[in-house]
Amino acid sequence: MKDKLFTRNFTFLILGQVSSLIGNYTLKFALSMYVLEQTGSASIFATLLAVAMLPTILFFPFGGILADRANRRNIMVGLDTLSGCTVLVAGLVLPFGHDIRVIGALLVILSVLAAFESPTVQACIPQMLSGDNLMKGNAAVNQVQAIAGLITPFLGSLVYAAFGLVPVLWGTVACFFITAILECFIRLEYQKAEITMSIREIIREDFSVSIHFLRREQPGILKLLLLAALASLFVAGTVVVGFPYLVRTVLGLSAEHYGAAESVMLWV
């Protein structure tokens, strides 16, 4: 008898990911449209995105270290709750002015939280599934991310064009809180390890082990990672910054047109 793929834990994880990704992707789409409409500047838009991506790059390894040593369910619940509260505060502060600064701060904070949540979610899958289901589970999570990235630009453009930015913020708050509630039902075994080293020593040891693994044991993986990073550097600059600026500012098309164009581009 084959083990079930969609166990209780994995089902709640997938449902939480659906809610979180829809809210997250829709919010980022709406914020990018708002910044372009308010400034009309590709340089300001690109600067905000670059500043927002930097914390993810810097803190992502620390997210993996935390996921290895703390209760993963509690990490996910706490991070999604913090994300919802952050968006809620931004929605309350936004009407008082300094909107670009508020959006920049919001993007940076969400980027920091995402840097800790992504490795935690990935680390939960081997704890929930085993054997052939482990590969299927990873594929299911990646498929959910791909589908969410495909449909949210078009749906986000409709919501943003119809209601504006603030209702999108409230919808995102609801998505994050729903995700946190769903994650509360996940049950994962956790045994608190006895800590004999300082935090600095733990970080140093984990970094040393990771670098040794990539350089000495699996140099091919390191080369693939560097190649992917290099390709992403150029693709992201063209797609994430250049494409919306071209559609919205140069061509003067609506947010609905851009949302539809991005969905079609991702589909192709």
C-alpha cells in the first residue's frame, strides 16, 4: 500500500502556500504598478526592487540555519503573522503621505521575512513525506508557486484597477492571517537540541560546512548555482523592471494590459 501524498500536514502546508503566494504576488504586482504610476521613473522603480531583494540574498542562509534548529511550524506561523501585521501597518500609515518610503520599507521587511520562511517551508517537506512522495511533494510545492505566479498578475491587475492599492493591502493581510491559521493545524515532531555553542559559533560552523560541501564535495552544484544567479541577474533586470516600465510608461497601457501580458509571458 502506497503512502498518501496529501497527508494532513502536507495538505495544510499546500493550502497555506496557496493563500500566502496569492496574497504576496498580488501585493507585489499592485505595489509595482503604484510606484510606476506615481513616479513614472524606471530608476526609482528599479532602486526599490533592488533594495527589496538585497535582504533576501543576505538573510537567506540564516533562514536555513534557523529552520534546522527551531520549531519549523512555529517559525512559519510567526513569520506569516508578522507579514500580515506589517502589511496592516503599512495600509494604516499609507494615507498619511510618504507613500514611496512606506512602500520601500514594506518591501524590505517582507523581503527579510521571506528569507526566513522559504527555507523553512522547504525543510518541512522531508519531515512530512518520505520515499517517492518526497519528490512528488517538492514538485507539488513548486507547481503551486508556478501557478500562483501565472494567474496572480492578471487577477491582481483586475483588483488593482477596480479598487486601487489599499483594498489590495487588506486582501493581502487576510491572506497572510489565513495562512498563519492553516499552519497552526500542522503537527511536526520537534525535539529541542541542547545548545552548547554561541550563536556566532553556530553560524560560523554551518557556513563552513556548507561552503566545504559546495566547494569540495559537490562543485558541480556550485557551478550550477553561479550560472543560475548570473542568468537571473540579467533576466530579472529585463523582466521585473524593464517589462512593466515598457508596458505602463512607454506604451501607456493600463494595469489590466500589463497583468494580462505578464501572465501570457509566464505561460509561454
